[in-house]
Amino acid sequence: MPVSLQLLTQFPLLHPLPREALEPLSAQMSLRSFARRAMVMSKDTPTQELGFLVDGRLQGVDFTVDGRSVGLYFVDPGDYFGELSVVDGQSGSEFVVAAARSTVAFLDAAAARELIAMNPDLARAVMARLAQRVRAVMAQRMLLSLTNPFQRLSVQLLQLSHKNSAGVTTVDPVPTHQELAIMINASRETVTRAFQLLFLNKILVREGNTLTLVRSDNLKDIAEGRVEPPKA
């Protein structure tokens, strides 16, 4: 299914492009739908594309040598993925799976490389994203070096959080316990127990799909090992 010109305006990466550049781009892109947990992009296939998430949510994951899955990052609507393969022409460094039913617009890697080469603003944005990915991977490696899973969860929640328009620190949308578990190398049951204690001690409050860090300073103290995690 082709991609409409109106849909392309939803992607921040493409905002610098004039209409005359967007029109041929819409004809080059295609829309695909994915069920929850479906493979969206595999690092085991040579096909290279730049993906733009229209709706739903995706997660970048990989696997350890003993077969355990490790969550790396999330992709939310309006964001893009697959840029590493587009830049260097090699296979992806991780798998991308659908964390929810999702619709993705794809652009062939060759067309994406030409688009980036011809538009300096896009090139700068992609370079900034690659630098962000490197920093995120380094931060995740530091997180996984922590021995206490409660501490790892606290660090992960702080990394995922942001201040909303009212100045309140939230995680929105909040990942599932299973998604968080594979990000911090812990069991889902461990994550669930930790959340129960964080809710019980009024450190976190959940409303719908939004997690509010009511006492973010206390969560930071746990993350940095200055205080012990709460106990039942």
C-alpha cells in the first residue's frame, strides 16, 4: 500500500523536506501492518530499509549467547528505525518486533541513502540519532552491570522517564512488566514484585498507561545505591 503525502508530514525527520521532495518520496514508500509480537525487521536478513512507525509500538531486541532476550529501545509513532543499516549497508545489529499491533511505512535503503545525502538537515538528524543510540547502549551496559535487579529497574525507569507539560516526571506509555524484564535481565515476576513495593511506598503511581514518578528523588537514590530498596 502506498503512503499518502499527508501521512509523511507526521514524521519529524521529514519536516525539513519541501513538498516537491515529499511527493516522489510518497510513491517510493509502502505501508505494512504487523500483529503484536511479529518480527518487523530481522538482523538475519540482508534486506535493508528505513522504517517509520505510523501507529503502535515497536521494541528493538537482541539475544544473548544462551538465548535470553534483551530489550534495547522502543520506537513510538512518528519515530524511525533501521538507520544503521541504511548508513553502512550492512545487516541490522538487532531485531525489531511489534510490542503492539503496528503500522510501518518503509523506504528502500538505497532511496533513503540518496535522500540523506541530498538533504544536510536530514543527515545531521540521522547522525544525532546514531550518537544517541551509542550513548543509550553504553548506558544500558552500565545498567546491566548492577547486581541488584531492583536497582536496575529503578535506573531503567529513570532512563525512560520525562517531564510532561505540567513538569511532572512520567513514563508514558509505560512498558509491560515483561518488556521491562528483558531490558534489565530479570524475570517478569521480579519486576512485578518490585512494582508492588514501589506502589505500596508511594514512590510510583499508575493511571492507565501512564506511570508517575511521585518521588523521583527517592527512586534516584535507589538507582544510585544510596538507599536500600523498599521491602515488604
